[in-house]
Amino acid sequence: MKRLEGKVCVVTGGGLGIGAATCLRLAEEGARVAVTDLDVDAGGKSRDAIISNQGEADFWFLDVTSQNGVSEAFEGIRERWGRIDVLVNNAGIAGVNTPPDEVRAEEWQEVMNVNVNGVFYCTKHVVPHMRASGGGSIVNLSSIYGIVGAPDLPAYHASKGAVREMTKTDALFFAKDGIRVNSVHPGFIWTPLVEKLARDSGEGVEAFRKTLDERHPIGHVGEPEDIAAGIAYLASDDAKFVTGSELVIDGGYTSQ
């Protein structure tokens, strides 16, 4: 059964990692998928993978830190397919890995612009389209580090905590419009972002991954498809009574 048949889904940061896996999974569930990304090549490959799999998709260049860019892209998506039913706020960056007192103001702001302002702009400009369609589902990508702390990536962790709280606030504001808003909190997922952290760690990719595997009670880090499956659930009508919730997909990490 294709749970998203007839729905139009927008995924930010849809070119790589969790975003690309999510685009493919939503298309497999029957959705028409708007792949959006700053990376034109990666976004185009994500779109093409869907089409090769007999799905329906198109690509839009999108810088989530540009409010005008967000508005224009969403209007273009609506013109293309007539509606927007699902928004997955996935675009994000890690920022610098230094103690808070060594983070420069511009480094802090860069992370907030993408991870927090981007979610705000996309939510702000998708809501009118969802109201016009009679409702919708917004899925925000937070992190386990929107729930627990760790002595690294301070701006990233703060941004993901903000996304967690924004999700709950927006769920209350938009419930009357039939718009559900939920957050997803991945553990460590082997994506290009995490692989870059591994390369930059100094201990080597293989040793870094082994350390990450050992942190998860289930015995290994996750795959992008693990998160895509949870997002597909929240996007679908199977989750029609779910809003303001946190879906933790972390191999048991936060249970310790």
C-alpha cells in the first residue's frame, strides 16, 4: 500500500544522506517529491534516482537561509503540482567543533541561519499552502542532541534543541488547521556529514566508526533509510493523531 499516494512532499537538503533516502522513500510511498538543495548536482541525482525507480520528482535549487528563495521555491512547487501536503525540514550543517568560548559569533550564526532560521522560513511559507489544501504534515529533523548534551559541536546542539521546541510550539499553533508538526531525533547515522566528522577527527574513519558503533546499544550506527522510514510514517495518515511528538531513532543511544 502506498501511504502517500496523491500527496506532494517537499524535502530540504534532499541531495545527500538522510535527505536523499527520504526523497526516495516518500516517492516509493506514492508521493510526488520536490527535491530541494543548495547542491544542484546532488539534488539532480536524487531526483533522477526517483524517476529511474518509476517515481515522480523534480528539483528546485533552495537556500533555506533566504526567505525570498524559500517563498519562491514553494510557490513554484505549488504551481507545478497544485498543492503541498508534506514538508520535511532536513537541511542542516554541523558547524565548528570547538568549545563554546572559542566559537566565533559568525560561526555560531552560520549554524543558526541554516538549522533554525531555515526551519522557521520553510514552515512560515509552507503553512499557507497547507491551509489551502486542508492540512498537512511538517517533519523537522532534530537530533539526539536536541534531547541530551555532549561536549562537542555546541552551536549544532543548541540549534537542534531549538528545533525540538519550535516543533512543539508550531504543533499547537497549527493543529486547528489540520497541520501536524513532529520532530525526528536520529542517533548517529552514517551520512556524508558524519563521515566528514570522521575524516576530520584525526583517528581515521574506521576507528571513528567503530567508536560510534559502540555507543549504540544495538551495536552499530544507523543508515539513512532507518530515518527515512520514520519520516514516511509521520508524513502519512497513519500518523493522523500524532503531533508535537518526538520520534527518537537512535539504536538505544538516549536510553543509557
